[in-house]
Amino acid sequence: MLNGLTNVNVELTSRCNKTSCFMCGRRKIERVYPELAQWGDMDYEMVKSISEQLPKGIVVQFHDNGEPLLYPRLGEALALFTGQIRCMDTNGKLLVEKAEEIIGNLDTITISVFEGDVEADEQYGIVYEFLEKKGARKPKVIIRHLGNTKYVYLQRHWNILHAHRQFHSPMGSYGYTKPPTIPEIGICLDALSHLVIKRDGKVAMCVRFDPTGLGIIGDMNKESLDEIWNGAKRKLALKFHIKGERHLLPLCKACSYWGIATG
């Protein structure tokens, strides 16, 4: 009964080990609203429960606003989702340390690099060492460039993809330097086909930065994924999107994103 669901983000952890990301809303939350900075890990039994409820063949991304390589039982968690397409986005700091848990246990891994990162040289060395260790084995590596980055990351030597993205406001998906891409159907693709399961079990329709929980549509501690996906809150939100009235939704009214990342 999860018809239409194609992509789920499972936030294994909301903790992060990188502090040089000037564009990250987490830093402002920690400074201005410390009571909202309740970072932690998803209970492993919840990870198992999620894996048992998801359909085969969909994309599962093991991150939201935290650094997934910090999860204590990373290898075990990834191994639960062999029926899905397994992906994650990382800052790369623990790539070498967690290499044995990653290699062969993911389909793709995206490494985020950004303009003006004071740790760029260190990150480059870690990525190089990981690529040497991994060789031709999975996962496929994608470098996600935010802004004008310093390195091309061995573009000719390694079979890796390069994805280029714009900066947006640290507190949400707005303030882009050029207009975001809008799908021809005029409906946010995240609203149509996406779910995000936060580390505490709360469920949202997208990964937009939402520290106050405006976009929460369910709670896996109380409901199944089926009940949330087909529930009244999601149906109402989707109705507004289809009618072209996303501005009536508290989180979506301040969002410029339509489910298609713009380079």
C-alpha cells in the first residue's frame, strides 16, 4: 500500500562531526535555539522495523541532516536493506575509518564538498585514500560540489560523477542564486514520492531543514509507514500541492524547492 513511494531518507543519526560548514542551519540552531539541538542516533530496532516495511527496489538514503558515518552500527544497518538501492550523502571525514562497513554495502555514496571549506585539503586526502582502498568495488562515488570548489577530485583517473549544486539559505531551501528547476507537472516531486524518517521516528515528506517540525506528518513510534503514507496529513498536504496552493502549508510556503536539484 506504499504506492508511489520511490525514495525514503532514513536518518541513522542527526549528529555531525564537521563544524566548518558555514552554510549549515545546524550551526545557527546550536547558537540561537540550543533547546532544539537534540542530536542523537536512531534506535537499531527502529532501523530493522523500517527495513521490514519498505518495498523492494526503491531508493533508501541513510541521511537527513546528520553525518551517517557516525552511526555506531553502520554496517549492520546497511545490510538490512539489500532489497533496496542503498545510498548516502557524507562529508567524508570517516570514509577510511568506516571503509569496511561501506565497501560492498552501498550502491552509491555522495561526498559533499563546498566552496571555502578550510578542511578541503584534508578531505581531498581522505577521499583519495578511500578510492584507492575501494578500487572497482561498490559503491559508485559522486562528488557533490556546492559553489566554486577547489578540486576536481581526480576526474580523469577515477570513474566518479560530479554533481554541481547551488547554495541556499542555511535555514531552508530559499535564497538561491538562480531560480530552482520546476517540474513540468507543476507539483513538487518530493511531495509526490518521498518520505523522510527522522532519527527519533518522526516522519516528514522531504529533507528541507525543519528544526521546529512544521512538516511532520507522522510518527513511526505510533504508526506504520503504510498508515503515514496513506494518512490524512499527507493527503491534505498533497492536495494543496496538486491545487497549486503549497503556500498554505507552514513549511512549504517559505520553500523554493520543487524536488529537482539545480546545478
